[in-house]
Amino acid sequence: MSADDFRAALARLAAGVVLVTAHDPEHGPRGEDIGMTATAFLSVSLDPPLVMVSVRNDSRMDDLLERRPVWAVSVLSESQRHIAGRFAMKGRISDRLLFEDIPYERGEASDAPLVRGALATLECRTEQRVVAGDHTLVIGRVLTAMAPSTESGPLTYFRGRYRQLG
């Protein structure tokens, strides 16, 4: 099986899009926020409340989550495609500009950015890290979860593009 065949097969699986964020208080005088767009995110358990995100082993996010075990997730709505795109292309944008013009609030438990207008937000503490090939599966206990009432639909990723349902 080729990598292209594998990629093409998995592109047929629609996935929700989230922004995973963390705050690094040790970087710079006021710390630094980092974020990454993810489609490999899922619930693991209701009792205890656990979620999982897949993070590239060579990423800044993986390094930070290994050092600082609290992080946040914003479930993006269909109107937040620009946020997903910005953080998916972050190698092309200076890290200090990534959060510019994106409305967010700081999480109480994680101090990480939570995107305003997201369909849901969660704050998590890492419970377990499992290296799986070129990624690490980060399992987090959900510390806070909010799902404000909204009429917006979810942002999804299918066949290599962001999409809206319906």
C-alpha cells in the first residue's frame, strides 16, 4: 500500500475540525500561546470524561503538551473556516501573529485561548500520552466543558477540503 492510497482512503472519512491551544508561561515575558488545527479528535470516555487528540511528534504543540499538561479545545463552527486554515498553515505565519484578530477568552483551568463563537470549548489535563508512529495520542481529562446555544453548524473536513454540512 502506498502513502497516497492510504491518504486517499482516509480522505473519505468526514471529520469535525477543532483548534487545540495551549499557553506556555515560560516563553517570553508574558508567555506565548500556540495552537493547531486538528481533525483527529474524539471522545474516549464519559466516566471519567476523557478526550483524545493526535499531535505530530515533531510539532511545537507536542513539545509544549509534554512540558505543560493543560490545554484547551475549541470546536469550530462553519463560519470559523479562516481560523482552521490559519492554524493549519502556521509554518507560513509568525507564531506571534496567529491569534491576531481572533476573538478569544482565556480558560480558567488552562489559561489557554478559547475561541469565542465556537460550538463548544473544553479544557483538559493530560492523563496519558501514547506514541503512535509519527504522532502522539494525547488523552486528556476534561476539566471544563461549555456548549453555548447556537444555530451554527459544524466545520467539517472531507476529501482534503473544509466543508459545511447540508
